[in-house]
Amino acid sequence: MSAIESPVLETWTRRRPGWMVVARKEFSDHVLSARFVALLILLGLVGVASVYAAAGALRDVAPQTAGVSGMFLRLFTVQGDPVPFSFLTFVGFLAPILGIAFGFDAVNGERSQGTLPRLVAQPIHRDDIINGKFVAGLGVIGLIVIVVTLIVAGLGIVMLGIVPTAAEVTRLLVWLVAAIIFVGVWLAFATLCSVWMRRASTAALVALGVWLIVALFGTFVVQIAADVVSPIDPGNPQTQIDNAKTELALSRLSPVVLYEETSTALLNPEVRSVGLVTLAQLDRAIVSDLTVPQSLLLVWPQLVGLIAAMVVIFSIAYVVFMRQEIRA
């Protein structure tokens, strides 16, 4: 963000907090940038492709299942040929790119252009800069996720001819909030990389590297760690249960797993548990759909974990930025 002229900025800050001024300027810059258009087109095309394939798989059974609870939401969770992933999987894997794209050069981009000292010299508090940039990035991410989801939902209604119920719309809205928070975790991490590293290219490589490790190799790392912490004894079935519990607990340190569990429960009312379930617990379980409050209560710890991860990572970036020396 280029430095704003002091008289104009001073007039704005008399009417609203400084972080809102920075957020407004950053948001407009993001929306008008080629980065925004490219990501919107890319995610839109991939999202439409996944839902088009899912609609083809559901089209044959749609007339027989009209009125069934959660039928419209299956559009987001079912995969079909030739696309080998669902819309839910697509968001979990590719949406973090949004957070990285709008956060990796938030601060070091200003530093490399020589505008950071001029920006700090403006009549706003220093923390308003990083706060405004983060809010603007989160706003742009929310805009892209909402637009892509609306396009996908509209295409699904046209193709399937199924109008979502009020409960399904509510579930979709709650899921949108969870998805934005999930991407916000990666935005906070990319902002931390931008504050900590001088070069934007280095920050982007580190953020993308961590994302790929977590998304692609996180499961293998967790399995190895679980085998070390809770080794399996072939002659003792209890050790297998302990190993599975340890693996589940360690996997929930990843925001990807927290997002997947949250999304699965919110978009599928038939899901009654996101933890380890034994055959004894399934023996006499009553098959029924959960209401929206019940599903939200089921994944409330996961949702709180995502919020906590975003707040903690951004707080570290905030502290590092406030302690840095900025010279002209």
C-alpha cells in the first residue's frame, strides 16, 4: 500500500479509527489487483468443476430423494467423475492459497518499496497498520469464498432442481464462517512470515512450504509420532485403541483436520460424531439427523481451535511487528 497523503489521512482518522482507514485502502487495492481476479477465476473454475461432477452423480437419484434432509448439501460433499474431489475437499486443499496470497507481502512489500517508514510517519498508531492489513485480507478472502460458494450453489440449484431448505441454508452460512476462519489461519501465518522475513519471495516460499507439508504429509507425520508415543502391541487390542486416540489428538493440532471435521459435521446432518467411534457405540445408536444447533455443538471445540490458532499466530506477528525497528 502506498503511503496516503497526510492531510487526507488526517481527515479520515478524525472520523474513524486508523485501522479502518488502512483496511479500506488495502481492501480497495486488493479488489482492483490482478491477484484478486486471477484467484477468483481459478477457484471459481475448480469449484464449478467439482460441483458439476457432483451434480451429475446426484442427478439420477434427485427425483427419488426430493425432500430428504441434507440432499442439497450433498452437492458440496459428494465427488463424481471425472473430478476426483468434492467441493469440500477442494476448499480444504486450495483455499489456504488465498490466505498466503494476500498475506505474504503485507509488511515486507512495504519495506522493499520503501513506503513503510512513510506509512508509519502518518498520523495513525503503528499497530493500526498491521491490524488494518489483516482485516482487509480477511475481508477479501471472505468475499472470494462467498462469491465462489454462491456460484456453486446457484449452479447446483439449476442442475438438480432442488431448492435448499432453511436448515440447509443455515448450515451453509455457518460453514462459510468456518471456512473463512480456516483461511484466516493461513493469512495470519503468511502475515507472520511477511513481518519476520525481509524478502517477500522468502516469505511466500516458507508459507507455501509449510502449507504443502501440512496438507500432503501431515497424516504421515502424525502416524509416525503416534507410533512413537503409543506403540502398538499386536497381542494387546487396547494398545491399538490408545494409538488411534493419540493419532487423533495429534492430528487435531493441524488446522486442516479441524476444518475437515467442522465441515463434515456442518454439511452432513447425519454425522453424529467426529471422534473415535467403536462398534459397541454404534450397536444401539439411533439413526437420525442432527439439528443445526446440535451439529454446531458437536464441532464447537474444533471451531474454537481454529479461532484460537488464528488469534495466536496473528498475535505473534503483531508483537514482532511492534518491536521491529523501522528506518527511513
